[in-house]
Amino acid sequence: MISYKYSQYLSKSNDKMFDELYEPGQSTPHSGIYRCEGCGKEATSVLTHPLPPQNHHVHTPSQGQIRWRLAVWG
Ligand SMILES: [Zn+2]
């Protein structure tokens, strides 16, 4: 779970970039913190660098493939 202390440093956004799922290893479309849709594990990634690969962490069969969703942009 991603945590913060001072809410004045964050702002709420309804941008569609938070709705999209991104493939492991693809070029990072927005710098920030990503959350795996399968298990909730988080990873930080920087614009144009590859998102963490499929072997970043192990899933059970029911968790499926790693798919990254942007959780915090910035
Ligand atoms: Zn995962």
C-alpha cells in the first residue's frame, strides 16, 4: 500500500492515464508509482524507462500476468 503523510502535497486527478493497464517491460508512459493489478505490488518507474518485466515478481496462476496500473503520477 502506498502511504503519505501530508495531503497538501498530492492532488486528486480523474485523468484516464490512471485507468489504463500497461504491459511489463513496455516504455513507461508517465513517471510515477505503478501497482500490479494481479497482486497489488508496487513499483516506481521513470518516463521512457521500461516498466518492470514479467519476472519482476512471482504470481500464482489465479493472479494471472503482471499488468501495471499507474497509482501515483509525478
Ligand atoms: Zn503482481
